Amino acid sequence: MNINLDPSRDDLPLMANTSHILVKHYVLDLDVNFESQIIEGTIVLFFDSGNKFRKKSSSTEETCRPESNEACKFRMLEPCHISVTNTRTFSSKMGYNDFAICGKGEKDTSGKDGNHDNWKLASEISSSKYCCDTGNHGSEDFLLVLDCCDLSVLKVEEVDVAAVPGIEKFTRSPKLTVVSELRNQIVRELVTLPADRWREQLDCYARCSQAPGCGELLFDTDTWSLQIRKTGAQTAPDFPHAIRILYRTKPQGRSVTWTSDQSGRPCVYTMGSPINNRALFPCQEPPVAMSTWQATVRAAASFVVLMSGENSAKPTQLQEGYSSWHYYVTMPMPASTLTIAVGSWTEMKPETYSSNDLAAERRSFSPSEADFRCVGVCGHVEYPCRFQNASAATQEIIPHRVFAPVCLKHTCQETLLRLIPPCLSAAHSVLGTHPFSRLDVLIVPANFPSLGMASPHIVFLSQSTLTGRSHLCGTRLCHEIAHSWFGLAIGARDWTEEWLSEGFATHLEDVFWAKAQQLAPSEAQEQQELRAVLRWRRLQDEVRNSPEEMQVLRPNKEKTGHVSDSGSSLIKHGLNPEKVFMQVHYLKGYFLLRFLARKLGDDTYFSFLRKFVHTFHGQLILSQDFLQMLLENIPEEKRLELSVESIFRDWLESSGIPQPLQTERQAGAECVLVRQVGVEVSASGVVPAVPSLLGQWVPRLIPSAEPRAPCERQRVPAVGREMESNEPETSKTETKGERSVGKDDSLRK
């Protein structure tokens, strides 16, 4: 590979060779140990090889930069003696006894990087070098590259899926005599099962993940990746299509945060770090590697495990005071959007249920009840899609739960619980079908460095959103709900185009919140204009106080979306510490969408947006996908001089304030609400306490010019991790993530 990694650089490397082989499903089986601050267990990866999975955008052809054929080299590994004593306090149904695990209280003899390399296999290699081909050409062994950082990898082995009872129904060619080909054929058939057999598919994944190993694979790690090969497997189709990795996280791993909640109890959660989830589990991080997953997570019985999953998991009691939680996802998503939180959370329930709440529960929908009557053609790969189900299309309020430390029970009941139904209903009225079947909302610990973060089926909110009136909580909630559509259901194919997540969520939060408050059109317009004034001032500050190269929404310009021949790439400025201060993707993206909506008129614009969502949900996009479809749907008389090229030039590929925005702000007249605030502030010299809507906004009228405290960044698939501050909801998130989601965001942060 031609990426020479330098930890001092500010670009984030995505190392996985996704052009050659893709993970289609992950099965995680993990134990959470708060005493050692380690998550350990296994992950089984199911692959598909070849280029058939690479669905191109309707408007762009994916091009790749040529990559040098510099071979990857395995070092000669030293022997590692590992205790075979299984020290778990309860037995795992995934068969860990087959693995060598360092016992508690015994010396861990792994190398300084924490990895236990299988030295017997390594001894078969020449004592100096071994050349590995990362692609499908040449005569050397194929090399699988996964994104991995801050993990101790203990063992990698091929999984004998052919040993699973009843699995022979997935063999199309019973004449196959080569066992490895038979195993790969089983996996190929399994990963391509039709959507209406999703339960059978998940069950087969689970049973295959428990199959015995059939040979260790040679592996090695570097700063950013895990490399795996099988002797004699020279191409991706020859490489094992089901492998099991035994690993453990590190307490200092950058993908997870070990801390205490507001009640002083220990907890752990993923926070959308700049490196996404590669310090939580080995994975393929490029957004094109969209996969499904299922996970079994065990912890002490006093803890609650929340996770990105379609099911509202309930604990299964195990022996000796432990519980097991199981989650699954059937909609393919980037691995960076997976989120987990384990703590002594309490489910917050309203003291009384309203008729609307009960009606929402009766309308609840789950994939198992789907009739899959097609209400329109979807452009994504096949999965149990809610957009194809008539029942889901009419569900205004999806089932939802709220979790928080018990000390915040009263505050959650007073503020958050009553806001979720109207915000969900408002989002449905604007964009239609909710992409996800349910929602958990978790009030995260006080050290969470942002206001919110959205992931599939779960939203993290800062406790700061619960203070004061309902405005901050409502707008933040609307922002994160918007990421269900933009950042998660529709993700950026190139994570440098963060505006496709954050710009949309920032623009839509105003619309959702106005509808949730049931404001009259004139009131909604005044509120939104006041928010635009605040964002305009913040954008001016941003442009004055940030590097020009980081003010560009499409920094790769004509190379946006390009990857190397192997699929690896670099996220520009992905690790730059200054980026945590940046809000440009939120603000310029917001103003671009506001500009376009005003050009078309709100009715035309949001009618188009619903059409766009229905066309592109479940897919990855670039800026031109949105802009070209938008312009195609604009009447000729409203296009004026708008074109994809002019929008790129004026809004996405230039630093500073876009000229159309500068012209608009100079010519625009302030609304009544803005003038009223200005008069009162000028007259009194202090910010007055006034009632009604004005009173909700005045405390945030004057943006702070003080530098903000550093925070973590949102995951690249930006899914809404807004930075903690005393300013309104557009406060910058940790970008990335997210998903969070985006990572992060966001997502397909």
C-alpha cells in the first residue's frame, strides 16, 4: 500500500482494502469488565469478495487513484507463551475455550503492542521478509487489511462453517471437494439471502459464529491496521470468507470512554472519537463497507447495555450475577455508526400515559410483521426496508425509551419525555417514513464533550440539554432525529463532505422544532430568522478565526470520492486538533440549504426533499447527487443561474463567506423579533428577562467570542455530535462518528 503513516499528520487513514473484499456481517460476543476497564471477546466477520457489491452513484462514476505495488511485509515474530486457563466467571456460548487467553493474575507475555502473534505459523515464513499481495493479482498470498488501533489481538482463525448442522442447504454445488471452497460458497449464499429471510439469516450467522476453528491465520498489526493472510490463498475469492478474531480493548483506547455517571457509578460508552470504532473492534471503516451486525454483550447484572440495534433488548440472566444482552441490525450501515453504552442506567417512564402515547404504542412496527408490499422502488441493496412497508409509512411516532442515571429522573420527566413524541411526529410530517423502527435516548455522563450524538436506533444527549426551558432540549433532539435521515439512512460516500450530514440536520432542526411547537407560519418564520442571525454572526467569527483550508466544504474538489486501487484512502484533516473547533460544515451547509429552499419556495423544496429521501435512503451520496437531482426538479424559471458548477464554486469549494450569502445578508431586512431584541438590549445595556418566545432566545443572542474548550471529534460519517457550549444548538460537535454519526456523528457520520 502506498500510504506512509505518520502519527504527526492530521489526515486520518482508512486502511481497509474494500475494493477487493467486503465485510457483510459482524457477530460480536463481548464481556465488559469495569475492574480492568477492558472489553474482550470475539468478533466473527463474514465476507463477500469481488466487485459486484460496488454500486455506483447514479450521477458519478467512482474512479481510483493508482497505487504503488509496494508489498506489505510480515516481520519474523517471536514466540509468545500464553496461559490456556479460561478465567471467565461464566461460560460463554461462543466457545472461547478454543482460544488461548492470558489468565487474570498471570503475566501477559504479549509484545509491546499487546498482540499475540501466532509464531508457529510465522516460523514457516522466511526469517526476513514475506511479500503479500493486497489485491487480486500476482502470485503471492492475498492480504486482508482491517482498520484497527489500540487493540490487543490475541488470535485469528478461519471458521469451519461447513461443520454447522443443517448448513448444507447453502451449498449449490454438492460436487465441491475442496473444503475451503465449500466453506466460502456457504458464506456467499448466506450473505445474499433475500430480505424476507432475515430472521433465518441472523440465526445462521449466530450458529456459524459458534462453529469450531479450522486453522489459525497469520496476522500482524501496525499503528492503524490489522493484516491477515492464509498461506496459499492468493486471491480474495480464495481467502476464508468467515474468520474469528479474539481480541481485547485497552483502557486507553480512543474509541471508548470509561467514566462515572452523574450518580458516581461506573459506565462506559463510545463517544465518536476521531478514529471511529477501530479501537472497539477490528473492522472496515471506509463508508462503502456497509454491513449488518449482531452482538451479545455480557456485564454484571446491575448494568444495562444499550446499543445500536433494531430490537429493544432485555437481559438474559446468567449464573454468578451476570446478564447477557443481544442486539441486531438488518439495515447495512458503516461500522463506524455502531454505538454501545453500558452503565447503571434507569429507564425513565412518564408518570401517566396520554392517549397519544398509547396510540403510538399500538402503531408500533417491527420487521417481523412486515408485509413488504412495495410502495416504491428502492435503489439500495436488499434489506427489510421500512420505506417498502405501508404500516411503517404511516407511523408518526416510533416506539422510544429514555435512559438516564436515577438522579436525573425528575428532570427527564419534566423536560425530555414530553418532547420526544411531538419531535418525532414533526420529523415524520416533513420527511415521511422513519428510517429506523425504534429510538433509545440516553443522557450520557457529564464528561460527554458535546450536546448530542446520533447513531442507529440510539441518541446520546448531554445533561446540559435538560437545563432551563424546553427550547435547548427540543432543538437538540430535533437535530439528532434529523440525522436518522441525513447522516445515517443517507450517508456521505466521502467523509470530507460532512455538510451532507450536519448542514441538513442544522437546517431541518428549525423546521422540525417549529412544527413540534405548532407555531403559526409567521411565528415560525420569525424564530427561524432570529436563528439565522445568530448563525450568521457565528459563521463570520468562524471565518475570521480559522485556517482558510479548513473552511472548505468539499476540500478534495474533483477528487472527492476517489480511493486507491485497494480501497484505502485518507480523510483530509481527519486528525487535525483544530477541527474540533470548527462549525463551518454546519453553518455553511445550513445557509446553502436555506438559500436553495428560499429560491424554490418551502413547499417545492420539502416536496423535493421527501422525493430525494425516498430515492437515496440506504445509500451513500456525494454532493453532486443531491444538487443534480435538485436542479432537475426545479422549474426552469426558478433555476436562474444555478448550476452544480456554480454551487461548487461559490459554496462548497471556496473558503470564506459565500458571495450569494454575503449579498443576501446585506440586502435582507431584519425581522420584527430581531429588531425587538436589538432595541431592548440597546436600551437596557443588559440582556433582559422577557416572556414568551423572545425570552427563550435573548440569553443566546450575543455569540461568545471566547475560545471553546477542546473536545473530541464526531465520527466521520457525521451524525450530530454538537459541542458543549452556552450557545444555541448549532454548537460544533466532535466531528466524525457519526455516522457519528458521523459519525458523529455521523454517520455514515
